[in-house]
Amino acid sequence: MRRAIELAAKAYQQTDPNPMVGAVLVKADGRILSEGYHQAAGLPHAEVIALQPFSEVPADAVLVVTLEPCAHHGRTPPCTDLIIRKKVRQLVIGCVDPNPRVAGAGIRRLRAHGVQVQVGVCEEACRNLNRVFNKHIVSHLPYVTLKAAVSLDGKIAMPGGESRWITGELARQRGHQLRSQHQAIAVGSGTLNSDNPRLNDRVSPQPRQPVRVVFAGSSALDLQSWFVRENTGRRILLAGQETPPEVLARIKTAGVEVWVDEAPKPRIGWGLARLYQEGLCSLLLEGGATLTAAFLKEKMVDRICLFVSGKIIGRREAPTWSGELGHKVLADVSAVRFGEVESLGDDLLIHGYFQHSLIDRI
Ligand SMILES: NC(=O)c1ccc[n+]([C@@H]2O[C@H](COP(=O)([O-])OP(=O)(O)OC[C@H]3O[C@@H](n4cnc5c(N)ncnc54)[C@H](OP(=O)(O)O)[C@@H]3O)[C@@H](O)[C@H]2O)c1
């Protein structure tokens, strides 16, 4: 199973909207006969590649797959039928597929055809491979990662707005990689106007540039910003009834798609649902604090990636990355479960996962 996970991870962030899946066919003595992984949506599933060299597998062969095989017709035929046809007698599965079209149906079908199925080997690792998929396939919303560069006391800028740079070069490069690993990237109009971020990956050798998204409120937007002027790739402005019509007109003229909510400001849930309808399964939220607070209040953040520097800003008026959440008692406070910690020069990158995120409930 560890080998199958390794194989699945080779297609990291390349299989959207599909999950990453690895498969290994082993003999009873542990010898690997064949293996495969799913490389991209529309291409063969991992099981198909692993079973491809055989018309029928040897009697003592065990097929090991990170995710439950599909039992429905998608872009490719069901893998369960292939497994039955190739006479696999033993199957080991990492985790159940949360996709409501599968969700145990693959396992039931295989057992009904006499395949011995064991489920839950390295389950957590297999489930964690597909955090993005697990969230979007159930909720029909993109998986949201919040990224912020913070001082040791959790501040994202000086009281006057200066924020370049809180963290060092290595942390910033890693931040660029995160951009390529998401299908869309979003900021609030405050950040657009004060920082003029380019919202692209300028370090990866072959970056997959995210769709750029801005949440606009009642204020004007900087028409000289990269977002407005750099007419490459898809750009989307999410606006509300408060957004001045002349702002919308100017932005449209610049070639940006403009979506207007019926609420005064674009609601977070509305914006995310629309982005998902456009096939965007993952979103990197890059602040600032006001927009972040709106996401956090609606429990729309799944993961945080906090770049933490050793600098101590020490000013009460300086904004904190989470914004103002208004909790009065500790019982109301939400928490992340800490994941990996990366050391990047003088800075740390701390990964945290919200318990409310659907992936933790599957
Ligand atoms: N260190 C870091 O990692 C980092 C990252 C990003 C930003 N920053 C810093 O953060 C500061 C900017 O943050 P900010 O809080 O002023 O701005 P922001 O969070 O980027 O944008 C907030 C604005 O977005 C608009 N908006 C649209 N939809 C909204 C919704 N549903 N809920 C709430 N607001 C919505 C509102 O505009 P209206 O008020 O016009 O209605 C709101 O004021 C800058 O100083 C920047 O340097 C730091």
C-alpha cells in the first residue's frame, strides 16, 4: 500500500477533478507484478494500468489500491467490472471512495462476485492523499486553503499597511508553489488596492497558473493593478449590489469576467458555489484579514498554510491574519489540527486542518 500511495502521489495536483489513485498487483510472496497510477482526468484509472499486462491475473495475486474502485460509468467504464473479468480474487483497498456515486457500491459489487475485499489499510494516508477531491465531491464547493505570511505574534502588516516582507525569500518561493497547486486564487479588494499582488506562480519550472479571483465590495478598485491590466489567463471579479456600476463597467472592459451577487457584498458561499460550477475544485485564499474573517466565520476554510517569521511586530493596531471573528468565550473558538511543519530558512510553514472540514468526517 505504501508503494501504491507513492505512485498515486506522482500525479500530485494533476488529476482534478478526479482523485489521485495508485495500484499495485503483488504475488503472495510480495513480488510486485505490475503497477499503475491515475495520471489525469480522462486517462485510464490506476487499476486499468496495473491489470493491463494480464488477461487473467495469477491465482495468488493481490491487487492493492489506494481508493475503492469505481462501480459507475464515468469518462471510463467501471473498474469493478475489469477486476471481476481479470479474475482478481483478493483486493486490498486503502479507503472508501466518498463520491456518492461510489461510496461502498464498488466494494459491495466486488464482494457479491466473490472477490475477497479488505478495506482500511493505511486508511488515513490514503484519505489524506485526496483532501481536495474528498471535499469537493461531497460538498460541491472548492477546497479552500488559506495562506498568510505572519509575524511571530500573528500580524500580517504594520499598522500603516506595510507588509513587504514579513517572511524571507524561501518562504515566498514556497508560497508561489502553493499558487500552482490550486486551480484558483482569491484576494479581497483591500489587498488588491494596497499590495497589487500578481497572483501567479513565478518560480515553478512549469507553473499551472491559477484563475485569479477578487472579492469586491463598495470601494473603487485600482484600475492600474496587475489584476486589471495583466490580461493573461482567466480573471473573475465577484461583486455585490454595493459595488459601483462604473467599477463593474471598467473592469469588464479590461476583459475580466464579472459575477454580481444579489447581496450587498458577494457572499462567500455563493462565490465558492459559482467557482465550483466552473470546474474549479481548489482555491488558495491570500487574504487580507477582512475577507479571511468572512471565510472563517462561514467555516469555508479547510486548511491553513501559515508562513511564520521570527519577527515580532508588537502593535495592537496591526491586523492579525484571522481578522475579527467576534468570539466571546473559548467554547466558541474553532481550532485547526496541526499537520506538517516545514522549515524554510528563518521561517516556518505550518499546515493546519479544520475539524469542520468534510474530509475529517468521511
Ligand atoms: N501578510 C500577508 O500574508 C497578507 C496577505 C494579504 C493581505 N495582507 C495585508 O492585509 C491588508 C488588506 O486587508 P484588508 O482586510 O484591508 O482587505 P481584504 O480582506 O483584502 O479585503 C476586504 C474588502 O473586501 C471586500 N469584500 C468583498 N466581499 C466581501 C465579503 N463577503 N466579506 C467581507 N469583505 C468583502 C470589502 O470591500 P468594501 O469595504 O469596499 O466593501 C472589504 O473591505 C493590507 O495591509 C495587506 O498588505 C497581508
